[in-house]
Amino acid sequence: MKLALGCIADDYTGAADLANTLTRAGLRTVQTIGVPADELKLPEVDAVVVSLKSRSIEAGLAVSRSQAADKWLRGRGADHVLFKVCSTFDSTDVGNIGPVMDALRGSSGDAIVLVTPAFPETGRTVYQGNLFVGAVPLNESPLKDHPLNPMHDSNLVRVLARQSKTKIGLVDLATVVRGPEAVRARLANLSEEGIGAAIIDAVFDRDLETIGEVSLNHRLSVGASGIGLGLARALVTAGGGRKDAAGKTMEAPVGGPAACLAGSCSQVTLQQIANAEEMMAVLHLDPDRIITGQDEARRALAWAAQRITEGPILIASSATPDQVAALQSRHGRDAAGHAIEQAMADIAEGLVRLGVRRLVVAGGETSGAVVDRLGIPGFLVGAEIAAGVPVLRAVGAKEGEMSLALKSGNFGGPRFFSDALDLMH
Ligand code: ADP
């Protein structure tokens, strides 16, 4: 099997978003957690998204991990690799977008790299090299106050120039709307001027399609899920991919008991838990017992063992904002969050030992802790339960076939837990 597209994502949730976007656009896609082992057996897929946690680490480390991912993807036949960054271009003057781009460009042999974080469906557009978040330029958006990467300059030509060793140019919207040939001609001019990377304007999906078509003649591109969409559409137009990329994932049922875990305390999740009470047995954990080191996970597993063969169950640590604030003031925010995440991971591990093979997890950090603990190397992306939340089929898990749904707190409709289980056979 030869990959049509390889992707390296600088964080986990961005990788999940990209993998979901590629699947919706018609590419069968696996998201891996970190650079996979050489022996990882992939199902029949068109694209692999390697998720790294390299957005805010030291630049040298981000480079070496990205190079390892690039080598793995190229080794599986990927002619084109997309380095996936945040659609708000989260980075600082020391990186990591510039240094990683420079290193990957070096090994790709490309004279010039196309760069755009535009993703119009989420309000990210680029005009004259300036990134807009909704109606405001990046430097006026909430990203100006980001705790790790405050973004004070909306002009991405300047932002990238401060991080990269190569000269940065611009392909403006007037050129993009004239189509692929005009973009190619402009890139050729820039590259003659010694420019090694170009920010490309994009305001509508059709601009991304033009960029995707041009990018396929290159070995490397840099951007967010929007350029992923453009690449996927160009590949499908060229005869790759398939109409129902998500469908095949569901062909062989996983079966076995099903369970849900909730660690998110968002309003949306609290309502989803309340609704689930009508459909399944629900256990509310005692967060104080977790943090003070009493074996709340074991109590939960004993409770689960008695019910799991009768139907799905839900175990939740979630609490109202007042309760969360009170708990945090007693124990400290980080200590409380970490202890509860680890307890949820203990419970997930125990549930799998009880035979659970269909697992729904609510909460971004909670999902991360659970996936790390279960040591699942990757996921094949399936049908969407709610916008941005697909059913995932584990790839290379030691437990064999497993189906998961991982959602950030605010995602999903009021009956998310039963909606998810309906699609996870
Ligand atoms: P979301 O996607 O809604 O942000 P996360 O799982 O990312 O959800 O974050 C929720 C955080 O709150 C986690 O660190 C989790 O351990 C913690 N948490 C869960 N239950 C409670 C609780 N009852 N009190 C305080 N913190 C909690």
C-alpha cells in the first residue's frame, strides 16, 4: 500500500481535526499517536496523520521528531507531506513552525514551500498575508493573550520570516483566484528571487482547492486543516480516495460491552450526563476521595463489573462550576485535574480488562490520559457522531478490535452518549 498523503501534526487535537477533515473529503485516514513503530500494520488507507506534541517544545526537539515522522511517512510512499500547524499559526519567534518547515524543506528538495493556515469554515482566512480570526486580524483576536504563544502580529510573512532561515514571499488572492497556472508562475518568480517559502492567501474553499492542486506537485506544504481539505479534494479529483471514506470502517462490528467516561465539567457535558441517566446506569465519582488517595477507581470498577453485561454504563467525575472551584481551592487546580485524569485512566484500563471494547470519553485532557494509558498506537477515522467527533477504530491495539469516541467538553448534541453508542456496534 502506498500513501497518497502524509501529515505531521504539531498537536493531538489538531491532528484529530485534520484526520476528520480528510475523511469527510474522501480519504480513508489513520491518525497515529506519535511516530509509529516500523511494524505497525496499517489498514488499507489513503492518508496517515502522525500526531506529535511539538507545538510548544524546544525547537530542536520539534525538528527531530518531525523529521522522524517525515521519514516514516515517506517510507510508506507519501510523495506529499503536509506539516499541520494551528489555524491561528500558534508559534513564537523561536518556532516551532519555521525551524520544522526549514528542516522538512531541506530533506524534501522543494525549492519553495506553500504555507497557509486558512480554514474558512472555522473563520480563519488569509488576505495579503494577514490572518483573520473571524472578522478581526489575528493580533486583535483572543490569541493576543494566549498563555504560551501570544500572537501580536497578523502579518504571517513577517511572523514566518522571524522564525525561518529562508526568505518568505506572498502569493496574493488576486493570483490565487486566477487559478493553478497563475499560482505556479508566481511561485516560479518568487523562487528565482531566492524565496524558499510563500504565504498564500485563501478566503474561500475554492482558493484552498487551487492551492491543493498546486501543492500536489510539491513534496511539502505547511498549513491547517484547510489546506488538508484542498489537498484531499485535489487527490479525489485526480482519482484517489473514495466517496464514503468513513463507511468501510464500520463494516465489521466490534461487539462486547460498552462504557462511557466523563471528565469534562463543561455545561454541554453536564447536560449530556443528565440525559444519559435515562438511558444507562450512571456512577458519579467522589472527586475528594480520588484526590486524597482512596481507591475510588477500584470502587467504580466493582460497580461496573456488576452491571457491564446488562447494558452500557457511564462513570463521571464531572461537577458543576461551584463544586469544581471548591475542590480546586482545597487541593490546587493542577493536582486535582491530574489526579482525576489518572483515576479515569485507571478506570478505562480496568474496564478494558472487564471486556469493554466500545468506549466513549468526554473531555479533551481526559481523553488524552485514557488513550495514553491504553497505549493505542493509532485510530482509523469513521462516521461522524456530531460535528468534529468521529467514531474511531483502534489500529494496532494490544486488545485487538476496539471502537472509541473522544470528544472535547463542548462538543456534541444533548444526547451525545447514546448517539455515540448507536454508531459504535
Ligand atoms: P474539557 O474538554 O471540557 O476541557 P478536559 O478533560 O480537557 O475537559 O478537562 C477537564 C479537567 O477537569 C480535567 O483535568 C479533569 O481531570 C478535571 N476534572 C474532572 N472532574 C473534576 C471535578 N469534579 N473537579 C475538578 N476538576 C475536575
